[in-house]
Amino acid sequence: MNATSLNAPVLIIGGGIGGLVLALELAKRNISSQIYEQAEEFSDIGAGLQLSPNAVRRLKNLGLETALGAVISAPDQICLSDGLTNAHLKNIPLGHSVLEKYGAPYWVVARKDLQAILLAALEEYDCVSIHLGKKFINYTQNPPVVETNGLIRAHMEDGSTGEGVLLIGADGVWSRVRHMFAQEQTPQQTEMIAWRALIDADTAPQLFKNASDLKNPSNLNTTGPNSTQVWFGPNSHLVQYRVMGGDKINLVAVTKGKALTKDWASDLPAEALFEEMRPWNKSIRQAVMAVEGWSAWPLMMLAPFKPWSRGRAILMGDAAHAILPFLAQGAAMAIEDASLLAELIENHPDQPDKIVDTFQAQRFRRCQRVFSKSVYQLQFYHASSYLAHIRNLGVKALPASWMLKQYDWLYKY
Ligand SMILES: Cc1cc2nc3c(=O)[nH]c(=O)nc-3n(C[C@H](O)[C@H](O)[C@H](O)COP(=O)(O)OP(=O)(O)OC[C@H]3O[C@@H](n4cnc5c(N)ncnc54)[C@H](O)[C@@H]3O)c2cc1C
């Protein structure tokens, strides 16, 4: 039996980046899928995403290089600075250095651009159906144990159902699929808020324009048209990079803070951000205060756990492992999950137990490592007082090439 002769489609719950990439990976292999997304339409929330070489490699393999090429920015470097003084600490080269070292580039993209490209690519395939406004509530498996010809049925809030060979929970950090069989695994509130804004580059505060403009002499060792800028502050940090062909600047600040709701974009007023940045360098804080449209995203985390599956239901992406954004790897891990899952479904179409076992066996340690490193990176980014001083001395002293090498295990994958 080969993949094309599967007797039912793969059901994908959630049309986020993970669910869309999985559907495309399957379609490329001629495997049909049904996506069930609770939203009535695809929204453009989410601002920017950094796509490291491990993610870009897979997106290129899906044939998206040309489409992405029109909308991504390829920063030539990451500039690290101190948020208390605005002093420059180090530039870590990206651009050609990363391409040569890892065989794939480091890109940044607006989430809505990546989403639009994935949706356009999916339109080419008859074997993919996307159902919007479908909120998954539960599943039934018949027979309940995994047998060769068994099926799994997904039930939606509106009473509709779908039947498939596998049900993939790509439904994010508050996964309902996970709730069905691992109710005890609940995301942890971090008491940190990610503040996000997407602003026009033309009218942006000068400080943000300069920081991503390498013609500015304060951006040392410059070699190309743009850079990603990170400022470390006490218990906080700020990142900026250009997206949408350089027309927009994506800003993300992470500070301490309590969310008002568990939802992504809660209504927390931006004054809370300005207050958390009170100790920061005056010009950075003023630039932050001049930006309108900050939205607050409560940061959750969920360590990888076992098992990620029950029978024919499998979790992937944030549903299985919600990783703090300090390594910019959450979407990248969802993309890696999707490509391995599709490969396993293709190779073992009539062995669902083998698919679920191999998936967890191959993904667990890597996701755990990325999860732990992200927590470590939080301590590094948000250090204060003498620890911040030691961090800054270390960053200044260490060669940039050595710093990049620390990510070999992550980016070569
Ligand atoms: C501030 C911040 C910055 C980040 N920056 C980066 C970065 O630079 N690089 C990176 O790789 N990652 C980054 N991430 C992480 C990344 O955004 C997530 O890890 C990634 O979006 C997870 O994708 P997903 O498809 O698993 O889940 P999601 O994107 O959450 O998608 C889940 C989908 O499922 C749908 N859904 C939920 N419940 C149901 C239901 N019951 N029925 C039907 N549909 C349902 C939702 O509506 C949603 O569309 C960042 C995260 C944050 C918070």
C-alpha cells in the first residue's frame, strides 16, 4: 500500500503555520488532508517571524523560495546592544556567513506574508480542503486501538464531522486535541508579556530607522542593507527587524507582566510596557513610547511531554511543545514537526502506530533541547545588575564566529 492509497484523508486541526505547512508537505506527496480552522477567516495577527536556516531549508524544499524571496528580508547581521545605555556590544554576521555555514539563509518575514504564500501554494492541490469556522471539540476512534483499517472521527462545535486515518492536533498552545488525552498538560503562565508592533519604516522613530539601516555609522562592521537589532534590558529586551520588503519594521519587546486574559492579544494598555522600560536608555524608551498600536501577547510555555499521541491522534507544533520566543524557534519547530510527520505518513501509510512512535522518538529530544535553551536564553537576555555587566563583558570579548557556532546544532538540522 502506498501513501496515495490511504483510505481516508489526514485530518489537521488548526490552520496556523504548523497546520498549513503539514498540509503542503502531505500534498507534495500526493496525500490528501482536511484542515479544520476555528477562525472564520485567516487573520494577519502575529507580526514578524525570524526564520532560521533549519526552517528556511524546509520551506525551500517545499518550492516556496521564489514566493518568499519577494517578501522576506535577509538581515546581514544581528546587532546586540545594551538597553540601559544603548551601547553597542557586538555584531553577529548572518547573510553569507550563515548561508555558507548552514546551506540555507536566515530570513525574517511578516507572519501574514508566510501565511498567504502557504495558502496560495495549497490552492494548487485538489487533495487539500480548508474548512474555516470549524471549531474542533472532540474525536472518536473506531476501533479505539490502532488497527490497520481503523479511522478517527473529528467532531466540530457546529455538529459537522470529518473522518480520517490520522488526526493531527496543530491547534496551538491551548490545544483542544491535547486536552482530549493529556488534560494534565497545561501551559504555564510565564508572567511575561510580548509586546508587538508592526510600523511603517518611513514614519518610524529615527532610532528604529537607524538601527536597521547599515548606512548608519553606529552600526559597526556593516556589510549590507539591513540588520536585526536586539537590546538587552533589565528583566526585558527589545528586538527589531524589517519585514515586507523593508517597508515595515517589526518590533517585539518582552517584559515582566501579567496578562488580563489567556488569549493571544489581550487588552493590556501599553503604559505597562512604558513603565517596565523606565530604567532603559531615554532615547530607546522615547522611541518605544512614540510607537502606536502595541499589542500584548501573554507568553505561555509547555515543556515537551510524553506521549504526544493517543491512538490515531497526534500533537505537533505549539500543541506539543510551546517554546519561549528567546531562540525564535516556535514556528521553526512546528515546520520541522510537519516535515517529519509527512515523511513518516508517506513511508508507513498503513502503520499508524509506527508513525506516532517514530515521530515522538525523533522529535522529543530536539524539542526538549530547544525548550531548555530558550529558558536559558531568557536569563541571558533579561539579566540585570552585575549579571548584566558580566554578560556585556562576555559578549564584547567573545568572537562573533564563536557565538554563531553555538547554534550549529540548531541550524544545521
Ligand atoms: C512574541 C513571539 C515571537 C515569536 N517569534 C518567533 C520567531 O521569530 N520565529 C519562530 O519560529 N517562532 C516564533 N514564535 C513562535 C510561533 O509564533 C509559534 O510557535 C507558532 O506560531 C506555532 O504554530 P502552530 O501552528 O503550532 O500554532 P498556532 O500558530 O497557534 O496555530 C494554531 C491554530 O489552531 C487554531 N485552533 C485552535 N484551537 C482550535 C480548535 N479547537 N478547532 C479548530 N482550530 C483551532 C487556531 O485558531 C490557530 O489558527 C514567536 C511567538 C511569540 C509569542
